[in-house]
Amino acid sequence: MNRYPLWKYAIILITLVVGLMYTLPNFFGEAPAVQVSAGKVTTRVDAGTLSRVEEALRAAGVTPTQLGLEAGSVRARFDTTDIQLKAKDAVERALNPDPAEPGYIVALNLVSRSPAWLTALHAKPMYLGLDLRGGVHFLLQVDMRAALTKNLDTQVGDLRVALRDKNVRHGGIAREGQAIEIRAGDPATLEAARGVVADKFADLQVNPGQSAGDRLVLTFKPEALRRVQDNAVKQNITTLHNRVNELGVAEPVIQQQGADRVVVQLPGVQDTAKAKDILGRTATLEMRLVDESAEGRAAEMSGGTVPFGSEKFLLRDGSPVIVKRQVILTGDSLTDAQPGFDQQTQQPKVDLTVDSKGGRIMRDTSRENLKKRMAIILFEKGKGEALTAPVIQAELGTRFQISGSMTVNEANDLALLLRAGSLAAPMEIIEERTIGPSLGAENIDKGFHSVMWGFLVIAAFMCLYYMLFGVFSAIALTFNLLMLVAILSMLQATLTLPGMAAVALTLGMAIDANVLINERIREELRGGASPQAAIHAGFDRAWATILDSNVTSLIAGLALLAFGSGPVRGFAVVHCIGILTSMFSAVFFARGIVNFWYGRQKKLKSVSIGTVWKPEAGKALAPDAGRVR
């Protein structure tokens, strides 16, 4: 009656082993480390960078406990912070000989001390949030008006090209505020312009209230307006993600809040000025023709004098390229960039899409410069670097591709740089907070003690009140805590102070299921059922109540997860996972322990579940039902 089949015990054992394995990394603590990441978007961190770091440490007489390439950066771990500071200075001098133009970001960091075998199994500790580790918090407001204005300016250029192609002789096109105005001398011309707008500009609509006999006023459709605003916020978030990697932040939080705000949290960063500089940095793209003259080629090959009217830039591999000063196209005309594969050569490529004005410029330029090279240059902090310089193979239009000797990762990186090299709209910092590391350590200490003391008090009460069944409940509660931490570690969730509060709350809610089961068993014993039958009926009949109570709590948690933001979502994630683990531990795991302990006894006369109170004064209990051992 109360025996588990072997496969159920196997599930419990596997779950226990996996839980222990993924919980362990959280107990090894963190080691002082030096992290080397790219200081420029065109700088690559690879095996060569690793060798240079290793050589610099060897020359300085510093031996790291571990050194390797991790997540696109070089990380060197050390025993003490004194060695960490010495290593940082040595690596900084070796990688950035010119402090005015640093190619790499050499940052102090804290990384997990987990052994290599756990890391190989992808067992990593939970990330600590801003309130536990310290750092900086920014709330940025996206200038949606500027985003709309920029998009409308693009639409104005496209309209001019479209009307010219259709031979519609208008009296002028201009942007007036958040609308576009088309003027014409007669109604026929306006009607022709209206037809062009309806055919080729699905995002625009004619505003009849402002349009008169000699003009058309166009505005964005509501759905197009929402899409433009949403795309502006998403592109800014992508760009910010690309930038904060320079700060060496383990787990930055960059997420949208409301319709036009972005929250940026950088745990472990205390330099607010540097964080502001990174977040507010601007980057622009330019496309220029390579100087194919004899003087230009000589300057490129032998490092001679750069011809008048040209400039010298460096490609990713360090080789020079001489380009003309005349700008063919800027990044403002670029609307999309996606990586892919060439169908003929099966080589990685990047597909570019520009607006109508840019397409016309590219068409004319490529027709006149076939088999010549065009360089794509990224300007950042006033300094430019050439991303690539491909050969123009055919006449180009609004859509064309860049291909050549690129790897898949390089194609993905290039597409990201082209797509998100600059912010889609300006942003303003409207809120700023700095949390010190000492406050974070104090929060960790208080949160840990609250969870541990809550756990110990609950376990002590259960053991005293329910005797051996209380011990089973305490073991199940320990298993529940183990599973909760393991799942959060597997998901690489960021633990915050509200998350720790949710852990403490989960412990109290988890023991409620065990209380229901134990009281149900006592009830069956009072009714005269045998111990084995009472155990079986107690677990079976308590399940419906446990399910109802946990489902209602889960619904509330899912509502917080769906409609909350920031700390509320952090609380909701831990709360929802904790409900699921508590149901598993209280019903499946706890019953497995009880079945293992009592299920083997065929002639069970009593169980240790505390005092079974009499239902009425003077009424005898069933024989041996309430014996306490």
C-alpha cells in the first residue's frame, strides 16, 4: 500500500544529485580577477590576446590560479586583491601602451571559485543583483519626439524619390512638426500624390482635417507610430547592451520600463562617471570609396604619404586602407543589417537595407565604380576605424550584401555593429543611484540569516510537534530549498533582495503542505484507521487541498510576473518556482521518505506523529493509534 516502485526512487535520487550539483557553485564564493574585454567595437579578444596577457603576467612575476577565455573576454583569477591590483597594472601596460587610445578594457572583477569540473557541466552560481553586490542604477528617458522626427525625415526623402519616379510635379515636400506636408498647384497633382502615398507608404495616412485644396498633410498611422517608438527603444537597448560589455559587468540588467524608459543596472560598477560616458557615447557609420590611385595604393602598401583628399584607417586585422574624404552614405540611411549565407559560395555575408534616398545614391555610385572597393567606417569618440572594405561586384540598390573572408561570428558582429552602432534616439538620465559594496554585503548577510533562521525555527517546531513525521517534513523542506537554489542557478537568474524575501516566504508556504498531510494522517488515526491506511489516506486526501491552495498562489505570482517590473518581477520569479518545488517536495519527496521508512513494515502498529488528540472528552482512541515514540 505504501511502497514506491523503484523508478520513483530513481527520480528522487537523480533530482537530489542534480540539485546538489547545481547548488554547489553558490558555496565556493568569488575570487578576485582581472577581466580583459574589447575597448573598441573593432577590437577582437581571442587566443592572441590570451597569450599577450599570459606573457605580461609572467614578466611581472604574477601567477594566476586560473587563466582562460570566457564569454568573449580573458579572465585571470588570483588569490588576493593585492595580487589582483598588481596584475591589472601589468596587463594594462602591456595591452594599452598608449593610455589616450586604449584598445582594451582591463577591469577588476569578481568571478566564481567553482572548480573546473562543475564549470564544464555548466553549473554556475546565481548572479547577484544590484542591491546585493552594489553598483549603479540609471533610469533613462528615450526622446520619442526625436525618434519620430528622424523617421519622418527619412520618409520625406523617400517621398521625393517616389514622386520623382512617378513624374508627379509637386510644389514642395517638407516636415512640419510631426507631420509631412506635400504642396501642389492643382487638385490633379494632389490626387496623384495621394495615390503614390497609398501605394508605397503603408505607414503614412492622409490627415483630412489639415489637408486643403493645395496641400496634403501626412501623419503616421497609430500602429506605425507604436512600431516606430517600440523599435527605437529596442535598438537603444541593443546598443546599450553592446556598450556596457566594456565595463566588465557580469550580469547587467537593461530592460524596458513603460513605453519610453529604459532601466540600466550595473552590479559591481562604482565608477558612475565612466558608466555615464559609456551609456551616452555616440557612434556613426560612413561609407566611402577606397582611394585606388597609384599614390593611394603606394601609401596603403608601403606606408607612404597619404594623398591629398584621402585619409588612412586601419582594418580589423591591423592592415591600413586609404579612403577618400568624400562621404557616400551615412548610417542614418541604413534601415537594417542581417547576417546570412551566400547561396552560391555558402560563405557568411551581411545583408544591408537602406532607404530610398540611400538606394539611389548607392545605385549611382556603384554603377560608376564597379570592381572598386568601398570602405565602411565606424566613428566612435571622434576616431574612425574601418570595419570592412569589400569590392563592388555589381550595381547596388536599396538592398545589397557584404561578403568575403568572414567567419559566422564576424558576420554576426558586423551586422550588430551596423544595425546598432548608434542610438536610435537620444536618451536622458532622469534617475541615478549608487549602491556601495558594503551595503550589498550587509544585505546578503541579513538575507542569508533571515532564510536560515526561518528554516531552523520551522524545522524545530515540526520536529517537536510532529515527532518523526516532523523530521520527514524538515528533510523535505531542505530538499525544497536545495531544488529552488538549483533551478535558479540553472536558469542563471539574478538574485535580488526581493528574491531572498521570496525564498523566506517559500519556506513558510512549503511547510504548509506538510502540515496539511500530517494533520490529515492524525485525523485518519482518530477515526480508527490502521497506521498504514492512515498514511495512505492522509497523502491522497490532502493532495486536493494542497493543489488548490498552491494553484491560487501560483496565479497571483504569475500576475505579478506579467504586470510587474524590476524588483516585483524578481520576487515573482522566485515565488512561482518556489511553489512548484514545494508541491514536488511535500507530496512526492516526503511520501517517498515515509514509504521508505514505514512501507517495509507489514504489521505496523503505531507511527511517530506526535499526540493524537481525542475528538471528544472521555472517548477512547483507537488502540495504538496515538502512541508516541
